[in-house]
Amino acid sequence: MNQPSRLKPLFRPGRLLVASDALTALRVNGIPVVSVLLRHVAGDWGTVSDEDRQQNDLSILAGLRLISLYRLPDQTRILVITEWDRSSTTVERVEDIAADSDPRENRPASRRYPAWPSVSYMQECRA
């Protein structure tokens, strides 16, 4: 009899912070926040590039920031970031944090992350 595989956490995510727009997007797509969090702590980095995937794998051991990128069914991109000290994990929409995510908009990003400053850096893996 086949049993479902269990996700093994690779790190403690710390305090969970979920932006309201990200929570709304997850709910609209019928995806519980906990499922995104479980994928992230188990090392399923989503659609990040191979380079970012390798960096995350090294970051677990080195104690650096971890980043995952997930595309929802409606094409919204959700970014999950765990801080280097594992004090907190933040779930946000990419559109809300990267100033250059939509060149038609002329508004400043609500948040910037120095290690990953632009959407062009967070390239999705093309499977």
C-alpha cells in the first residue's frame, strides 16, 4: 500500500507574516497559506531559477535568507521569504514588493529586499 510522502521541514520558519493582498490571492485561488508555508520549509522552492534554487540549498546550511516563488492558478506570483536568522517568514505578492514588476505602474514598491532587488532577478524556472 502506498502512503503519501511526508514533507520534512528543513528549517524553522519563525513568525509568519502574510500580507493582506497575498492572503486574498491565496483565498481566491483556494490555496491555504499553510500549504505554501509547508512547501517552503520542505525545500520546494517553487519556480525560482536553478541558480536561486542552489543558493537556497546552500543558505539552509549557511544561515542565509531563503526565498521561494509560487505561481497561483490565476497567475499571481507569491513570494515567500524566510529571514537569515529564521525569526520570520513573509508571504507577499511579487507585484506588491518589486517596483519594476509592472512597468505601466508608476508607484513605488511597498517593500524592497536588498538580496533580491528586482523581478528580473527572480526569474522563474521554465519547465
